[in-house]
Amino acid sequence: MSEPASISLGIAARYASALFDLAKEGGALKELESDATALAETLAASDDLRGVIASPVVSREDQGKVIAAIAARLGLSTLMSNTLALMAEKRRLFVLPQLVTQLADMIAKEKGEVTAEVTAARALTAAQTKKLAETLKARVGKTVKLKTTVDESLIGGLVVKLGSTMIDTSVKAKLAALQNAMKEVG
């Protein structure tokens, strides 16, 4: 990991830890979770926002105004709004994507949940999603939230990443394994 990336993760971890502890003490973990989700969705959807928080050219005041407007628009809690204002004042908004990820991980751990990243050849139906979540829950013993994406190049099957475990049942992987086996024979 590069040095600037590890510094960013360290800064984000400190803010996330403080924010999580304050929310937990105040019984506001549900609000924190909804705030983190709203921020994550907004960051994912807006190139302009990502540019503003990462740009050293944008002044502290302008970053503060932008983040305050977004906090008001999203209806973020006072705790999250104040934290974002502090981050803007200290020129730390560039770690916002890592902060949101860290918060989501901390909240999931507190709730006893794990997140599985699922890549499928086609969009999963509600029944398939439910069955997969139940199967993974039986395997790990915790509630599993699925984060699904579609990759048509898999041809068929799934790729499931759960923690450090990866299960690849895709047709693409099976064809690649068959191709490698054919190379060894010939």
C-alpha cells in the first residue's frame, strides 16, 4: 500500500472510530448507518462532489459550504453534519470515501453482519438473493448482506467474495481451468 493511501486510511479510521463511539454512546447507530449509506450513495453518484472534496484548489470555506449544503439536502444527523464541518475546517474531506467505508464496516461488525460481494452473469431474482444469503449465513454463522453486481463476461454462475474467501462457480472460470488442463496435456 502506498504511503499516502495508508495515511488517508489512518485519518479516516480515527474519524470513523470517534464518530462511531459518539453515536454508540448516544444510541444513534441507526442514524449513523443511514447517514453513511446516504453519503456513500451520493459520493458514488457525483463526480463533482468527489472532485470538490479531493481538490486542494477549493478553499476550506467553499468545501465547508458544499458539505453543509449536502448534509442539509440529505437530512444528515447533527453528529454527522458537525463531523463533516470539522473535517472541512481541517481540510480532511479527502478521506470521506474511506470514512464511509470504515463506518459501514464498524456498524456491520456491531450488528454481527458480514458483507459478501457477489458478481453474477445476470441479475439475481429476489428468491435467488434470499437463498444465497441463507446459504452463506449457514456457512459463516452471521447475517450476510449481499452486494451484487452483474458481469456478463462470466457467461453463467457466480463469484462470491466473503472476507478472504472467494468462491468462483462461473462458466468463465471453468472454461479457463479446462483451457489450462488442455495446455498441460498437449
